[in-house]
Amino acid sequence: MAVTEITVDKLTDMVRVAAHRLSKNVEFVNSLNVFPVPDGDTGTNMSLTLASGVKNVNNANAATVGDMTKALAKGTLMGARGNSGVISSQLFRGFAKATEGKKVLTAQDLADALTGGVQTAYKAVMKPVEGTILTVAREAAKAGNKAAQNNDDATVVMQAVVTGAKRALAATPSLLPILKEVGVVDSGGQGLVFIYEGFLEALDGHVSSDEYVPDDEEMDEMVNAVHHQAIQGQLATSDIKYGYCTEMMVELNQHPEKGHEFDYDTFRNYLNDLGDSLLVVADDEVVKVHVHTEHPGKVYRYGAQFGTLDKIKIDNMRAQHDDIVERQAKEAEKPQAAAKFGVVAVASGHGVAELYRSLGVTEILEGGQTMNPSTEDILAAIKRANAKNVIVLPNNGNIFLAAKQAAENAKNHVQVVPTKSIQQGMTAMLSFNPDETLTTNVSEMTDSLDTVASGELTIATRDTSINGMTIKKDDFIGIVDGDIVVNGTDRVEVMTEMITKMLSEDSEIITILYGTDGTKEEAQQIADAVTAENDDLEVEIHEGDQPVYAYLVSVE
């Protein structure tokens, strides 16, 4: 049956189904990250962004399409995470502008609204890059408008949109050479295809709207991805019964030994006895686990019986809790009068946070790779800084757009220094002068970024070929200013070669931050290897406690 009129209820169904479809494919979108590192979070960011929009729509209970899209745009803006999340929010913002005041949508209205979204998104990006989510959105809207010229059925238009989006997605490697080299399509574009496919499913009636309406508790869980940290300040450390937030992924054996066949109920029941906050998601190939426990080793040993472990992660929640309570106590002691300056830095790791505070940062926002804070998170941190002028250090290229959105929506004077790494943020702080103006500080701090080279070491999550290198899964890889420059199986050798490649004739100081997967002893071994060939260099070693990257290095 043709759909010639999209009501507010139908459009709400379209967005809900899209959010569901995207959430079910988060890991696939994440896997399309160009670099084979464990920080591909495009799918997570887009899903959480859209989930925030759906939650706002649910709360708004809008009577017209115009009111509903306004609520959607507001929700996605405040929940926007990462570059793809911010761009998605801008697509919905433009959609809302084009549908303002409308009670229902025709097929042509739908096509026009998608075009409006593209126009707004392109304006929001200073230097649009083709072969990305922007390209997919633009070509999809073109296809929809062409279909609307000859048909008043919104389902036909949406089918054309999906077809156009898929065609554009398939072409992204030809527009962006790095995608072609690695052999993947653009991850943000793939996420948008899932969203548009959800729209189409709801329009053509292949799904029931009731099946995909998350309740309030489920929606809160999606939006608050770090749910176990939400009430830390209201607890005593001794109240934490299970102290280790433990995660793993098990790639199931396809031919298990007798006695080690995977059974979901048995597996889940065993882990349930080891702790609480248990989440077990499984299909025929993979099991993903999240549990709070006192015995992470037992969890991993049990999982290893059924296959290969991957994406292992342990957080000491008692240590996290002590840190949060300490920070809250310091917040309570702050004077109420607004300071002249506040600096907000996005960072992860207790040691990194302490280093930033010693350099003059007033507010640390927990986040970074795999944990991109939303626009709303950054706005809240700006408010906590309690200052007339605030400088934001995003310290990650994927957080920059969300930081800019926050700065534009803040009530006080806020500017963003475009730091792309923890190391750049530290260098910027060395140029900060509280006696200068906001504009002068931002200018000086931005200029200083060219004086530092940033390196990081992590582990490859898949086989790939890039920059002329053949990389195998579980290789150590060294990344300098966003480019993989070295790989190998010996961590010390890879680190030493990476730092050597970072050096120039003007290099004087090397700073090494060791993370949760690194050690002070190994960092010293690396420092000795580097200075053996360059005895004029000064090396500083600090505990960063950062996740994902065993070592962060700056050379100045």
C-alpha cells in the first residue's frame, strides 16, 4: 500500500526502527575503522547519538511532525559523540529545519528534508571530505529527490534513498584513497545506510513498531554507556561488593573439544555466580561479556574454554571510585565566584589526569579513544569549570566537532584549541598564560601544537596492508601523528623504532607515558635504547594509566 502521508506516529516509528537497526550493527560499523586498532567507535558514537534523539522524542510526545523533528534534533545534538555522531546530529538538525511547522510529510517533503539535512551538515564541517558520511548523505538525498519528482509514494522515495546511499557507500573507497588501500568502505557512511534502511523498514511495514520501542530503562542504558560510574559519588568504597568491571569477547571454537561446547544458559549462569551487572550477548561465532566481579581471572579462564579471547578489559572500580570521590570533594571546596579562566581537557587515565592538573587544567572530562564524550558532557564540564573564560582541549580529532558544538552553545566565553592527542594538550598547556586574554591564549596554544610530535603504541586487531606495510593481527603498531609508521612482534623494538622516526635535528625532550598495558621498567628500557644512539636527548617517564595505548610518546 502506498504511503502518501507520513504522520508524526509513522515518522516516530521510522526513527525508532532506525535506532534499533543501527544498535544491532554497532560492532560491524566499528570494525570498518581504517586503522586496525582497538578504538574504532564510529558505530558506538552514531548509535548513542541517535539513541539520545529517540529518548528526547519519547519524552516530547509531539503532536506534529515539526515538533517531533525539533525534539529529535535537540536530542541528537546534546547526545552527539565523535565526528560521525556530530555530523549525524547536523543531518537531523537540517531535517528539522525543513519540516518546521509541518503537521505531516508528503513524499516530496521527505526528500526535501533529507536535502536540508545534507546542506546543514556540509555547513557544519569546515573542510568537508568526500568519501565519507557526507557523500553518502548527499547522494542518497539526490536519489530521493529524483524519485519524488515522479512518485508521491514515500516508500518508493525511501527505497530510492537507500539504493542511492548504498551506491555511494560502495564508491567511498574510490573517493578516499586510504579506504581503498585498506579495503573497507567508510564507517560513518555505513552507519547512515543502516539508519536509512530502518526508515524504509518502518515505512513499508516489514517490522512492527511495538517490537522496536525501547523502554525508559533500556534507553537510559544506551545513552549512559558507563552506567556503573553514574552514582559513584553517593557510595562508599566499602559498599562496592564486586570491584572489577570485567569485559571480554570470546571467538567461539568452530570445532570444540567434547565438554567445551558452548551453551548460553550454562555459560551465563556460571558467570552470574561470579558477580553482578552481568551482560552476555552471543551468536553462533562470538560471545561478548560484561560483569562486575572479584575474580576477573576466573571469568577469563572460563571463557577461554570455549574459544579465543579478545577485547579483554578490566577496570578497578574501587580505585575509580576513590578518584571520583576525591575529585568531587575538591569540587565542593572550589570558591563560588567565577574564576577568570578555566581549562577543560578530555583525558583518560589517573596519571594523565594528574599531569594535566599539574599543568593548570581545572576540569578533566573522562574520555578519549573508545569513550568520546557527547556535546552535553562537554557543556557540563564547561559549567563545572566555573569560569568567565573557558578553553577546551579535545585531545582527539574525533572529539573536536562535539567540542565546537559545546562551545557554540555555552553561555560564557568558550574557545577550542584543536588538540588531537594527549601529548598536544600538554604542549598547549605550557603556552597557557592566565594573565593574557582568551583570544591570545588560544592563538599561542594553537601555534605551539606544531612543535610536538605525538606517538602511540597499540595492538593490531586484524590483518591489513597499509602504507606499504603488511600488518598481522596482534602485531604491535606504532602510530605517529595519525599515521602507522612501524609494526612488529617485539614491543620494545617497535617503540624504539617509532621514537627514532619521530626525531628531528631540533628534538630535545622525549616524554613517555606508560598505560595500563605498559610498565615503568619497559619504558626505561625503551628510553635507554633511544638515548644510546642520541645521548643529547632528555627522556622523562610518567605513569599515564591510559587505556588502549600501552605507551604515549611526545617529542619536542
